Amino acid sequence: MIAHVLISEEAIASRLASLALEIDAAYAGGEIRAVGVLKGSVFFLTDVLKRISTSVSVDFIQVRSYAGTASSGNIQLVHDLSMDIEGKDVLLFEDVIDTGLTLRRILELLSSRHPRSLRIAALLKKRLPENADLPVDFLGFEIGTEFVVGYGLDLDERYRNLPYVAVWKPGT
Ligand code: IMP
Ligand code: MG
């Protein structure tokens, strides 16, 4: 069940406006290949991209890593990119960095295709020793280790469409 709202719709909107400015400044005059990690990052990606003025093209990748609220530790490529990224300035959009396993695996895969640059935008990063060294270029919010849903984040495919991020707790 939803325990409480952690990040309100207004707080998300205001943080994303700042992130968009940071992204425009970082890529000034360039062209971004935005890559969303399906499905969780879709809400974050579209809301950020609507606010930037840099030229952008969009692609998606999907991996499977989770069942329920625990990492399966087993990451599988479900859907690959539709376009080549060689020589492109790739900006990867991720919903949440938990253990960082998924992101590391995706970074490995994308780096092997020789993009010109590869940066990361994440809506949420959990405060965990495992992911402390992961370089997130554009971060929405750092949160605790609780399981969260909403604004793209799911629990077994539910709750993605909540306009806010909420803490989920087992219960009735
Ligand atoms: P990691 O590999 O442990 O970093 O997990 C990353 C993936 O697990 C994310 O892309 C999410 O799909 C999922 N995930 C991790 N934590 C949460 C959470 O609190 N709520 C919903 N999904 C989560
Ligand atoms: Mg998920």
C-alpha cells in the first residue's frame, strides 16, 4: 500500500526545470541522443525533454532486473536500441538507481558501441554504498533505501501513473 508521498508533483516539476537548464548548459549547441531505460524512465524523460532547447533524438532500451521489491541480480536485455549510437552524445535516462547493477550493465553495453560521450540522468538515486561511485551527471533526488512507486516507478507494473513519488509498504 502507499504509505506516504515522498516527492510531490510540484517538487518534481521544479527540480526538472533546473535539470533541464543544467542539461542545456552542458550540451550547448550540440545534439543529444536521449536513451530511456524502459519502462520506468518514460515519464521522467518526456517531462525533461519538453523543457530543453537542445536538439534531441530519442531511443529506448529495455532490460529486466526486478521481480517484486527485490533485485533478481539477473539482468537481461529485453529490447535493444533502434539506432546506432557510434559518435553520438548519448544521455541515458534512468528512473531509479538502487544497487546500480542495471545501470552498470547498460553503461557497459552502450560504451562498447563507441558513443562520443555517455552521460546519465537519473530521477532518483538511493543512498547506498554499492552505488556511491556511480557517476550521475544529472540527478533529480537522492532518497533513502525505501521502495518507492509512482512517476514511472512500479510495483509489478502498478502505480506508474501516479503524478508523485510515494513510499510503498507491505500492508492491506
Ligand atoms: P538496480 O539494478 O538495483 O539499480 O535496480 C534498478 C531497477 O530496479 C530500476 O530501474 C527499477 O526498475 C527497479 N527498482 C529499484 N528500486 C525500485 C523502487 O524503489 N521502486 C520501483 N522500482 C525499483
Ligand atoms: Mg520496475
